[in-house]
Amino acid sequence: MRLLVTGGAGFIGSNFIYYWLGKYPNDEVVNLDALTYAGNLENLANLEGDKRYSFIKGDIRDKAVVEKAFYGVDTVVHFAAESHVDRSILGPEVFVKTNVEGTFVLLEQARVKNAHFHHVSTDEVFGSLELGSDEQFTEETAYDPSSPYSASKAGSDHLVNAYHRTYGLPITISNTSNNYGPYQYPEKFISLAITNLLGGKKVPVYGDGNQVRDWLYVEDHCLGIDLILKKGRVGETYLLGGQTQNLTNIEVARIICAALGKDESMIEKVKDRPGHDVRYAIDWSKAKRELGYKPQYSLEEYLQKTIDWYKANGEWWQRVKSGEYKEYYEKQYGK
């Protein structure tokens, strides 16, 4: 199998490439990444010189680059996206261009090649659930995005489905909950909290901190995509969630503080962001029933393992926070 992974230098994409080549040593992976601020080739330094892996620097909106990247490819796993809600509020244009227009360019080339197109999306397209309710998102939940980011992902989801219905393109979609784990750019809540505390800074928590998220360890996400590619029905969407759906953000912050020997004075409540979703929860019973999906890693154990990874890889996150990580690929590919 020859896979094209878009956004493979990012957090989830790089973890997926390691997962895939570790499990399927005879496969090949092509990584197409524009190396924006969240793309870091240091994440994949262990694969340098591996003949099964190749990297192409380029924007998914560039038709010529995308055509080159598709050479010999039979499966696409599309991670590439602008994904930070706060950034989408400050500057929504790039989210529409990358997440919608970029997905369109990829779909057009996949249609030419008749390649299986797996689209990686988010539970945020469904909007927000009420605090204290038992309601969960399912594959039948109506879309109700709250931010420019989630709206752009909703648009790309609809495009992918439309290409299946109109052109018969073999597609699958996964909507996942909040991921955490190694190599996560330290702007997302858990990685930011850990690296801030390790650097002697406080953990910012929006509003009262009572927002609830469904936390999924990144390798469980990779497992879910693997199962979809191997067993999933063409044209179907599968929700991939974790086992922790009842902890508030401030409770997660307290757990991280305690694990690092810090007290709650290191938690700083900040002004809430506009349109902030209060609760996410995923019903992944369809993926369990049809694919045998079940998350393997609990937040209680793997949050500590994630903290340990950041403690052991201080040079990595310090280079990311300082911007020095860019030097790694600028020497090879230019600014």
C-alpha cells in the first residue's frame, strides 16, 4: 500500500506515520506538508533515510504539488488543516482557504486517480452539548459549528461526502474528539498546560474552566483510522472518541499541576473566548460495532505518560516555543 498523508509533519499526522510504518513495514508513506507554524519535521527525524518514507514540501491548494504527491498513491489520509479555534477567530481567512479550498484540490486529484480518500475531521462540527446532560454526538447529529475553524471543517466534510455521492469517489470520514500525546504543538490545552508549568509559567484556563471535553490519546485515534481503512464501509462516517467525557478543563489543569508538583496558584483564569463550546461527548458505538474500535489508553494513565514525554523531551518543546525548530527544515527547504 502507498499512502499519501497530508499534514504529516503535524501532531496527529506524525504520530500516524510512525504508527502506520511500525504496523505495516511493507507499506510506503508520502508526507505532503506546507510546514506552517505547526508543521515540524523534527517530529519525524527518526525516519530520515527510511526508504519507505518520503517528504514533499507543498501547499494542498497547489494543484501541481498535489498532482506530484499523488504519484502511485492508492489511499489518502487527509490531516492537513488549520485547527486552532483561537487563531480562527483572529484570522478566519486562512482556515477557509486551507480547510475548504485545500480539501477541494485534493478531492479533485483523488477523483482522477480513484484513490480512497479518508478525511480526518473533528467533533467540533456538531457544536456544543449542554453541561450536565447525558447527550452525546452520533453520526446522525446535525452540524452546528460555533467557530470559523469548525465551520471550515464542516464545509470540508460536506465536500467529501458530495464527491462520493456525485462522482462515486471512495471516501470515509472520521470525526474525532480532543487528542493529546507526544509532539503536540503547545497551543492546545494539555500540551500548553504541561509545557507552561515545566517552564515556570501559569496555565491559562478560559472563563470558569467548566468546559468538558472528550479526551482521546493520539495512538487510539491512529488505531481508529487504521480500522476504518481496513474495515470501514465506503461512504460512511465514523466517530472516534475516548473514555473520559466528564472532566472539566479546570479539573484536567489541576491533575497536571499535581503531577508536576505544582499547586493551584499556577492556574490562571482568563477571559472566555467568543462562542466557546461548553461540552463535547462522542458516542463511538458505531465504530465499535462495525470495526471493533475501542480506545486502549485511559486519560488517568496516559496523561501521566504524556507529561513524562514532555519532561524527557524538553529540548523539543523549548525549540518549538522559541521558534528554533524552524531552522531544522529551513536549511533544507528554505523559509
